[in-house]
Amino acid sequence: MSNVVVVGTQWGDEGKGKVVDLLTARSDMVVRFQGGNNAGHTLVVNGKQFIFHLIPSGILYEDKKCLIGNGLVVDPEVLLEEMDKLKAAGITIGPKRLSLSEKAHIIMPYHRAMDLARETAKGKAKIGTTGRGIGPCYEDKAARTGVRAVDLLDAEVLKEKVAANLKEKNFILEKFFGAQPLEADPIVESYLRMGETLAPYITDVSVELDQAVKNQKDILFEGAQGTHLDIDHGTYPFVTSSNPVAGTACAGSGIGPKHLHHVVGIVKAYTTRVGAGPFITELEDDVGDYIQERGKEFGATTGRRRRCGWLDLVVVRDSVRLNGLSSLAITKLDVLTGLDRLKICVGYEIDGEAVGQRPANLRRMAACTPVYKEMSGWQDDISGARELSQLPEAARAYVETVEEVTGVPVSVISVGAGREETIVVRYPGE
Ligand code: IMP
């Protein structure tokens, strides 16, 4: 392998976890570079179920190093809980296997409180955040008032920062939102305690990556969420607070772009989104329910039912440009089995006029109607296919349409939840 970045091309939940797992086997290190515990994916290995929110799933392999980059916002309670659960399942966790960037920002209890208070106050206009304090933590990062992992190791700095932050947050929580204020001492105490446990893991991730590059190690960069949840390029304001695009692999971990060799975009065979925001190909009918049920489309983090719709290639095409995608991995193709007719959105129109890409103005986006290519479905179970030629003709045509419309080759196709239920056309980066 070489150094590969994996990103979501839609609104998150594309099934990145499975492709990351596939590529982890061929790499030495796995790095996360943005987001936080708003992400989540489930892996079943040897009959045991693991849910990951922060730690890369590469931790399940004894010989891989997992790194949490500076671009993340980290809730230390969630991280420690995840570490404990893995230890209880017999997985060795130690600083040789896991690093946390000293520059990663820390989610504090007042971030969660602000997230929930703000969403409640917005009522119908809410974004539908995961309520994990992600946005408020990134806000403090930009405001230059954030707590970083390295601050958990310095009682004086932490005390000062928490006191200064609470002055402002408590004012807003109480006076603006009518919510409960928070006390500084218990927060400082518990965060210092967590800092003590995390101390051996807190390092300079950029230096570690530099060493790895010099030693010609293969590095996998694991993106979270999806391109259209990107705070700059997504359906703003219905987005997350970080940049899930591939470029963040550099800024969010401390490595230069010349060290990235291949970017693989994960495309779920249909579209889903959780939370509010525009969704041109949404299906609010029996077909949408069929996809939702067969695809088990519930959020791994919040358990919310995901909205489902036809594959939107306008969205994917935008992602090709925004991420510089080298190849695509199509996931959950098997979920579409059993539908007589399939539709793929290949363009948008407003009042009969073609629209090149997804408009930034959400009112204009809401005015878009999808232009569909209609295709035949397939009825045969495809989960046993291990080569393209073993797919029914209609399924192959579906994959070919994705390649034609996006102009990017498909490297991997997932035809079931199991590790082995995969067609590898070509390993990304090889
Ligand atoms: P936040 O990231 O919790 O602030 O939520 C902002 C928006 O991003 C909401 O619509 C969430 O549902 C969505 N979101 C955040 N993380 C994920 C994810 O991992 N998958 C899908 N949607 C997500």
C-alpha cells in the first residue's frame, strides 16, 4: 500500500468503517484527523460487536498503531470508556498502540450543555446535532479559548481556562437559555484525573507521522462524517463543525500533502442523512422504507432513523472535485437487491434548466428537481459475489453508471456486512 485517505462522499454513514477495516490490514498506522464522537461505526469481529467513536478500528489488529490527530475534538470520558471496553474484550491498549495528539481540543461539560441548550432553543429550526458538544468545542478552538489535551497535564492552566470559560458559558447558559450553570471545581478535578490516565498516550502526532514516513510505513487516514457535512463545502448550516474533506488529513494530523498518495471516496449505493437539511433525492414512500429497513439505517451514535433516498451523483461528483478522489468504494450494494426499478440522480434542474453542481444557496437547492436515470433492478442475492463478473448484469450496469457519471474508477464494492463480502477490483493505493 501507500498513504491512503478514506473520506465519505455523501452525508456521512457511507460505511467507511468496513473499507477502513479492509485497508487497515494492509497498512501500519491508522490516523483520524477530524470530528469527534459524533462519528460512530460498528464492527463485528469473531462474533464480538465493537462500536467505535474515537479510536480507529485498527486497534483490533495487534500490530497497528492508531493515532488521534490534532484536528479532532476529544471527549476524554468517551475515549477512556472506549479504551476500557476494548481492554475488557481482551484487546491490548497501551501507548505503543494508541496516541492522542497533545494539540487535540477537549470537549468539556459546558460544550455538551451549550450544544443541547442551543438545539432546544432552536426548536423546529434545529440542525439535529448529535448533542455531543462538537460544535461548541470547535467554536472555542476558533475563539482561542479551548482546552487542549496538553492542558489536562497542567493543573494551573486547566484551572484558569475552565474558570475563564465558565464565566462566559454560565452567563449564556443561565441568562440566555435558562439552563443550569456548571461548577468549576468538579470539572477541573475530574478532567485532571482523566488527564493522569491519558498522560502516557498524549504525544506529538505530527512527529510520529514524520518518523513513520521516514521509515516508509503505510499510513491510512480515516475521515469521519462526509463531504456534504463539511463546514465549508457542505449544506451549510446543516453541517458539522469540521472539514471532513481529504485536505484535512494534512492539517488535522500534521503531515504535508506530498505524503498522500491515494484518496478513496466511499459511496453508499443510495443516499442517507441524519439530522435536518436538504436532501433532493429523499424517498418518503415504501421504497424509502424498504431501503431503511434492509440497510438497517439507524445512527450508530444516536440511534436515530436515517432519512433514505436514491443515489445522488451530483453530490458524489461534487465530492470527486472537493477531495480529488482517485477511486470510489461502493458500499451496501446488496441493500438494493429486490427492487424492480432503480433510479440514479445524474443532474439537477431548476425550472427545466440544468444546474451543474449543488447550489450553495439552500433556497435554490430546495428548488432543484432531480434528473433521474432509470435502471433495471436485480433479484438475485449478490452477497456471494467476489468478482465483478459474478454480479448480475443490472448490478454491473449500476456500478458502470457511477463510474461514467463521476469519471472515477470503482476500486471496491461491498456486497454485505461481513469482511469477506467484498469485491476488490483493485486495492486503493496499490
Ligand atoms: P454535530 O456534528 O453533532 O454538530 O451535528 C451536525 C450535523 O452533522 C447533524 O446533522 C448530525 O446528524 C450530522 N452528523 C455528525 N456526525 C455524523 C456522522 O458521523 N454521520 C452522519 N451524520 C453526522
